Amino acid sequence: MTSDLIRQLVDTSLILFGAFRTGSHGDASCPYALQLEMLASYPAVLRQAAQATALRVTGYPKVDRLLCRADSLALGTLVSQETGIPLTYFDDRGHDALLVGAYDIGHPTVGAFQVGAIKQRSRGHQNHRLTQLPE
């Protein structure tokens, strides 16, 4: 990530610093929070973030699919466009996380999530195996 992108994230308050509760029960903390759902309101920052993310994603040896959360759908869409890799997202705003998009079994997928945090279910498709690639 470039220092220019980091500066833009700070200037637009898309990254906040402090003590933020994380985890499914708010039992962990993090010194920063990303406001990815607001990224679409800043097209120049969104473009730069998508280009930086696409460079990192294409560095993985074999990625057939991208996966993002609903709050980062704008970023995921642009990364998909930059790389030509199909995107699936999960919507965890209800009781169950729901995979949305065309997803088949056996495709190496990269995403920023904890595999155990997703109830592996999608519209019309069952028994998906999501693979989290190493850093």
C-alpha cells in the first residue's frame, strides 16, 4: 500500500485510529477500523485501493475467485474488474451469512475473512469449501 493511499484513507476518515471492538461478541480489540462501506463515496481513493489490492491478489499463485463482505462490495467489484477474477460476496447483515454470486466447489478463493465466521451457504448451492490463502 502506498503512502499516498494511506494519507487519502486518513484524510477521508476511511481509516480510524483508536480502540475498536471486534470479534463476534466484541471480545477483541483492534487499534484501527476501516470504513470500507464509505469507499464508493471517494472514487479516486476507491480506484487507488482497488489497484493496490489487485496487485496483491495477482501475486497469489492460483486464485479462481474473489470473496468480499457486503460492506466492501464496491472495492471487490473494482478488484474483480482489474484482475478479471469473478467475485462472490457474503452478506452477513442478517442472522446467517449468505454467499451471493456464482460459486462452484473446488475453486481457490482469496478474501479477507475468517473461514469459520461464515456459515457456508449460498443461494442455490450447498456444501461449499472456502479456502483461505496464506499471506
